[in-house]
Amino acid sequence: MPSPITIRLLTLNDLPAYKALRDEALREFPEAFTSDYETEHLRKAESYAPRISEPHVNGNKLWGAFDAQDQLVGSIALEVAAKAQQRHIGTVLGMFVAKAAQGQGIAPELIANCVYFITATGQFDQIILTVTASNTHVVHLYERAGFVRYGLLPRAICVNGLFHDKLLMRLELRSALQSKATP
């Protein structure tokens, strides 16, 4: 039986664990990310501080999934557009689960937590994300959460000379933005 998982917003104290988890994901699954391990593993943990968004000035959020031993085993991020006219769109990015913790239902919990938060704010009209099209397991995971495909970016990334397409997905939260009627 899988260990209980706790999901919470990451803090600045979690940055070293986040960097280690992210580096592992980039090394183990290079075709899943637009960032590459060779470049990113050289970054300092502190460089990820803006993703934590303390004191929550930019609206970005970064959640972590922690196992029973309080080890970070997964994460998911929400990025809010800097431009006012795009702040109704939340972008989910960087969702990953440690290789040793996969298959325990952590990814669906991370997605559900993120979608719940985004929906509860009432700020967003839709959530968008990209996923490597050949990663059918993760594509289906997002589809089960209600995301639908709306496009494909062919040859979006190149890993060791092999091209990978990125599937564009969205989750509509409201049928239309509320707008003021003009007389």
C-alpha cells in the first residue's frame, strides 16, 4: 500500500529538495521537458525562488508532494501571466514525480490539487499546459482531469537529435469571461 502523501505549497526552505527533484526529472525524462539537464543542473537552488512566490507577489505557485518521511517526491507549478490582459489564464508547468515514487497516484493528486486551487480563486477562465505528445500515459492523466487537446506543436523539442512534438491542452473553467455590457 502506498505511503500517505501530503501536498503543500513549497517554501524557500524546500528549494534544495526541489532542485534535486527537478534535476532528477530532467536527467531521467529529457524528452518531457523543454529545459535540459546539462544546463539546469548548474543552476543554484536559490535561482528557483521566484517560483515559490514568497511573499506571493506574482501569483505563481509551486506545490510539492511529500511522502511519509517528509521527502519531496513530486511537484507541480502554476504560472500566472505578467500581462494584465492574460491573467485569466493559468499555465500548469513542470509537473513531475520522482522515479521511485511513480505509480502511487501522486501525479493525479498534484493535478487535482492545482486545479482545485485555480478553480477556487475564481480568477481564471482556463488552464493551459503542454505535454510531450508521445507520453501517452501523462496525456491520458491530464485528459482524466478534464483537459482537452487544442493543438500540436510539431518538433517542439530536440533531444539527442530526436524531435518530439508537444501537445497543447486546456481546461475551460468558465464558459465565458464575465464582461460589462456597454449601453
